[in-house]
Amino acid sequence: MGITTDEEHIDTPHMEGELPPTPPETVVDGEERKENEDSKDLTLFPLPPTSNPPTSVLEVDKKTPDAHVPRDPRLIRLTGVHPFNVEAPLSALYNEGFLTTPELFYVRNHGPVPLVEDEDIPTWEFTVEGLVENPITISLKELIEDYEQLTAPITLVCAGNRRKEQNVVRKTKGFSWGAAGVSTALWTGCLMSEVIRRAKPIRRARYVCMEGADKLPNGYYGTSVKLNWVMDPNRGIMLAHKMNGEMLRPDHGKPLRAVIPGQIGGRSVKWLKKLILTDQPSDNWYHIYDNRVLPTMVSPEESASNPSWWKDDRYAIYGLSTNSAIAYPAHEEQLCIVGAPQKYRVKGYAYGGDGRRVTRVEVSIDKGKTWRLSNIDYAEDRYREGYEQNLYGGSLDVPWRESSFCWCFWAIDIPVEELKGAKDILVRAMDESMNIQPRDLYWSVLGMMNNPWYRITISHENDYLRFEHPTQPALIPGGWMERVKKSGGNLMNGYWGERIDGVEPEAPVEEQVTEVKMTKDDVNQVITIDELRKHDTEESPWFVVNGEVYDGTAFLNGHPGGAQSIISAAGLDSTDEFMAIHSETAKAMMPAYHVGSLDEASRRVLSEGEVQQDPSNEPRPVFLNSRNWTKAILHSKTNVSWDTRIFSFKLEHDEQSLGLPTGQHLMIRLRDPVTREAIIRSYTPISETTRKGYADVLVKIYFDTKEREGGKMTKAMDALPIGHFIDFKGPIGKFEYLGRGVCAINAVKRSVKRLIMICGGSGITPIFQVLRAVMQDKEDPTTCVVLNGNRLVEDILCKEDLDVFARDNVDRCKLLYTLTKGPEDWTGLRGRIGAPLLKEHCIKGAEGDTMVLICGPEALEKSVHSALNEQGWPDSDLLFF
Ligand code: MTE
């Protein structure tokens, strides 16, 4: 499509140019410049990229406890709708540069976001208590007025960053982060040590425990760090109330949070209410049962049955491990090697832990036999190189400090000739203490601190090199790890599941994973769909996994993902989501909630004939099935205009074709996020019918207005998070264009010389498919007249492509646009599509040589129908999509 878009997945190859890479950078300006104007030494350092704070609450969030939090729809949801755990698409994150906008900054919420009204911010209070001589309560207003304010760039990283790689090897107890669980911001606030000093810790105090305001199934979120660290100015531990110069957004701890540089994000408590000094580490449930790397041999069952593993502080994690990832080439990026520039720039990010600087980043294209040194850009240094100055109401607290608390960006140019001969690209970082990323993944029950060499594979397809990242976040399929695992490779054999030339692979290590039993032996009850539906309620939600019925009522309060996710599954078959998200431990808990088995007929009804996987597990060559619903995943959304999007769906595998004949439609089935009722509509994708692996659907969103309620389906689609499944069925439709003037109407063939296509608004999509088929076949003698009606110029969908068809096929394609609200300089037709326009442009030719294809809103179709009949067109020549 030749449409100008806000791409979410930018697949642009990054070609050679000047090194080192230059992240978006700004000279300090505006207010800051005034403060600096006496100085000649104007410091250059990156300021945050332009932020577009989301203003409306997404439909998906409206029925959750976070119904007060506006969010950016580009974020990939990792744990279903709620609680909100998200990362940005990796390319989008990297493209923002050194600093991340708050709307794309990763979020890790264990539960609901506390609601704090703006007017209550100044009076937000927190306490400093425990082993102190002088317990105090401080309001945010006092914190800002009475304590020295500082601003510093700090990278936060979730300990689960890159966990999906572990989950592909063997499911951990954690959900699947990709490599974008990391973000950087300028934080403003005061040093935590200042408030603690005023409370006067007594000698016995060793730890600072923190507690947030978010009430969770196991108490308030809390954790601890050592008091010594807090008091060390080099560690820069802060209480922050601003992020990139603006008040903290709700998801990031509004109005106050801790920011613990160099340590896993889990220590940076949001919505901070308490600092408690103790002589022992925190006894908060989340401190004990989260953020640990247990020894690799501790299985999920062992960790569940023997709590002493969790209480051993040697396994608690604080400082981050050295890590790096490749951003470009992006996942599934393709590099055309015909006429390609000589070099390709491979680039990405790296970070170290506890303030340790990344001192080298190395890249290998021969499986680690040899390495090349990449350039590193430490944007953090540009803050360091300057002098003390004010930024966002805090003095810039970097110049004196030696530690490195931010990620760095690395880049290396590799000759394309050499990439052609390579099978993969590997990257590893080393810090100043020579801590280097390991080759092999260290699997552990929580899947945290995953930091093996980041590897992307290269496959050669005709004139292209295709790059594949190890995984995709959340349930999004794809990545070489999944592919290798599916084809029987042992990912833990030391060679990424592959054979290295000339080296005998080690004997494959059998994965010791046994299927977890999720049913109770003495439960024999057979449950019908009617009984199940009686429990489609918030009070007693029953749901189905693998045909077995579970009563989630008793677990509503205890569910780590919150009650909402159980309620959302009530009355439904949630096998896919359940199996993908839950750990072996969670599965082992299921017998306690097992109430019976769904009878055979009900299973069929529930899944409405969901396509049964072929028992041979052969991949299906064609996606659509006209009797059964099949699932595809929302891969990306591209904004074509403020109300129109291209939804790109990933089919079951890269070689699969959609299976939609030209001129036919498919049905899409969604659940209304609020009422959960199923909504079904038909659409015609705009992607080429021959495209494999994906289907693109152009949708105009009908938003609510003051006058009328918007479109249920289009609003629900707009609210869909990337990575979620949608159901498809088809093809449907009585018309098919077979090519070279041959049409089939209800399978009866008919030849035409001319097609007149009349459409309005998004009615263009089936017309577009047929027109493209005619125009792309230079031997097709059929002529086409397109009469396309819209309100405004910007409402005309696919205009660029339509114009190209008309321009390149002057003899075969006459393209007419008519606008009801055309601008003054509009040279096309004006007015609605009605009798006068049709009389002029829809002229009858010889008997039977023309068909008129019509698609648009009901009113348009009706008026066109009667006008054409009046003009003598028989119904047999008219086709309403
Ligand atoms: N603080 C509270 N009160 N509740 C939480 O759920 N999550 C922690 C930490 N602080 C959490 C919290 C985790 S695990 C991480 S990684 C960071 O917040 C994430 O910060 P962010 O959401 O602002 O990126």
C-alpha cells in the first residue's frame, strides 16, 4: 500500500552511514537555556522525545479496575487485559532514542492502579517509620519544597526482560516479556537518603522496606533494599515525582515512587506510601516470592512444595546482570541483496548492573568463533560532560557521578557480502568488571535476569536475507526458538538447537517436562453448556480448559492476575490463553477448582466448530475454513488517518495463504470488551490475495459521537491489543472474479467486457480487490469505471493506490471521485451518488456485457438500486456485495 502511515513495526533496513549512531538529540533549550545563558559551555544532551499523552481510556480497560487510566494502544499486553503489563514493539522503543516517552515506557503492574486525583497530589503522604528515632510523615508538597530536587536519567529494567526465551525452552512461572522490558527516563525528585536521615535511623537498622498503595491478593506491593545503598550518594536512589519533566503518569507511580538505579525494576516501588527501616530484609509476600533466581535444578513443583527456597536471600536479585539485544535488523526484516548498499548497520542496546559501565559490545556472524568490536554510544556521558544546572525543577545530578545507570546504544557496520554467508548474528556485552553475557541460557523457575547472547538468525530467500529474532513477546508466535523447538531441535544443546558444521552436537538433553494433571480424580460430573452459561457471572465464574470445567469463585481474591482475568473467562473456553500464560505450578493448582467435564455436544457448541488441529500436526496450507472459525493474531495496527487503521493479522505460519478468492469476503468474530457478547461482521482484506503468512484489513473506526453511538465492531477492533487472537471464517459471498472478464455469480460463470464499480466510504475494499485483479493483469481486456463517493477528500480510502491504477491503465480504468463536502479547489465530481450522477457515468452498453458492482452503506445501495433499475439496468446485471 502506498499510504503514509504511523508504522508500528518499522521494517526499514538500516544502512551504512556515519558511526557512532546518533540517537535523537537536542540542545538544551527554552527555559533551561535561559537558566544557562550566562554560561558559554552549553551542554548537549538528549532531551525526551515529543510525547503524545493518551487522553482517552481504551475500550479494553473500561471494564477493569484501571478504567481511569488512559493508555497507548501500541503497547503489547503480556498478561491479557488486566493487570497491565506491557512492552512497546522493540523497534518503536529503540526508535524513540535514549529517552523513552512515558506512553511507550514498559509497565509492570501487579494489580490495579491506585486512583489519585490531581488535586490530591500535594497532600499525598508517606511515612518513614520502623527503626528510626524520629518517625515522620511527609506530604509530596513538603518533599518538593523542603528537600533538594535532583534530575537524572535512569534506565529501569524489569527482571523478566527477555523471559519469553526461557518460556520457549521450558515454561517458567513468569509471563513472556520480549526484549523491550526496559526504558529510560529523566527522573526528578529528591534523594531517598535525605528523608531517611531526617528520621534518624537507629544503629540496628540495615534495610529500607518500601510499600506501595496498590492492594493486591497478598497484601500491598512491597520490597526492600539495603540501608547502606540508600545512604550512598553514588547509588543515586531517589524518590521521584516527575518523569521526563512531567508529573508521573498513573501507570508509573503517580504521584510518587522510588527509583533504584542499576537494580531490577521490581525494587522501584510505585505509589509509595511507606519507608520502613528494619534489621531484616522485607517480609512482604512480593519480596519473598518474586524477583529471585532460584538454582536451575529447582523445578516449579519443588519450589511450590518447599518454601525455604524462597526465603534464602542468596537467591534474591538486586543489581541487574549485563545484557544486550539487537533492535535492527528487526524481527522479520528483509534485506534485498540485489543492489543493496555495501554495508548493513546492525544496532541495539546494552546495559550493565549496579552502575557498572558497559565497556564492550561484541558481534559475531560465525556462531561465536570470532567477534568484532562494535561502537558504543553512551548518551548518559553527555549529561556527565556538562556542569551542574537545572532541569525540570531539579539540579542535574550526573556530572559528578562515576556510575552508569543508563542503557547505551551500540552499532556496527557489517559488509552485506559477509552477511550473505552468515546464518546468524550474535551480540554480547561486557561490563567494567568484565562480567560478560553467557552463551547459554540459565533457566530458572521465575525466568528472571535472562541474558544469554542475543541471537538473530538469517535465512536466504531468493534475493532476500530474512532476519528472525529469538521470540516475539506475549502470545505472539514467531521467532527462531519456537521454530527450532517445533522441528524437534533441543534448544539447550549448546548450539541453539542446531548442528554446527564439523562439530558433533552433544547428546540432546531430554526435557524433563511431564504434563501437569489439571483434573481431580473423583470428579465425574458431566456439565452441559446451559449449566456453564449459568455461571457466566462475576459471582461464580466457571470456565473451560481442555474441555474440563473449573469454578474460579474461590480463587477470585487469590489470583495473582486479579479477579478480572477469571471473570473475563467466565462461560468461555479459555484453553489457549490459559495454557499459554500459566506456569506448571498454576496448572498443578487446577484440580482444586475442577467441577466436571463438558459434554461432547457442548464442547462443539462452545468452540463453534473451532478448527481441530490435524492430529499429524501438519501445518494447514490455507487459513480460511468456511465451516469453522480459525484464529489469527493481531500483529500490528497502522494508522492511515485519525479514524482509519490497517489491522495486520498473522496467520498460523509464514507459508500459509489466506484462501480468499478475489471478490469474496471473510467474517471476523470478536467479543465486545464491555458486554462480552460476540460480534461478527464481514470484511474484505486489502492485502494481495497471494500474500502468505499475513492478511491486512482496512477498517474505518466509527467512534461514539454526541449524536450517536459508534460502531460496536470497529470500536472493539480498535481496542484490541497487539498479540491477541481474533476468529475468522470464510470465504463468503456470491461473487467471484476469476480473471480476464470472467465472473462467477453463485458459481455460475459469466463473461463481461466492462465492470462498473460503485462504492461509498469503506465499501471500497471488495471493489479494490476486484479492480486490482483486473489492473494487475495487463492481458485482462476488461474496462472498469469506478464511482467512489465520500464526504471529504481525506475520507477517500486507498486513494493513492486507486490513482496509480488509473494512471497506469488509462485505457482500462476510469476513476471518478465524488465528494459531498469537497474543498473549494476540488476538481472532481460533487454531490451524492444518485440518479443524476449515475445517468451520466453509468451508461448501459450492449446487452449483458457489463456488470455493476455496488458496495457501501445501506442508504447508498438502496438509492443506487432504484436509480439503476429506473435507467433500465436489470437486477441480473447488478451485484450488491
Ligand atoms: N510498585 C508497586 N507499588 N506495584 C507494582 O506492581 N511493580 C514493580 C515496580 N514497582 C510494582 C511496583 C516492578 S516488578 C517493576 S519492573 C517496576 O515497578 C516497573 O515500573 P514501571 O511500570 O514504571 O515501568
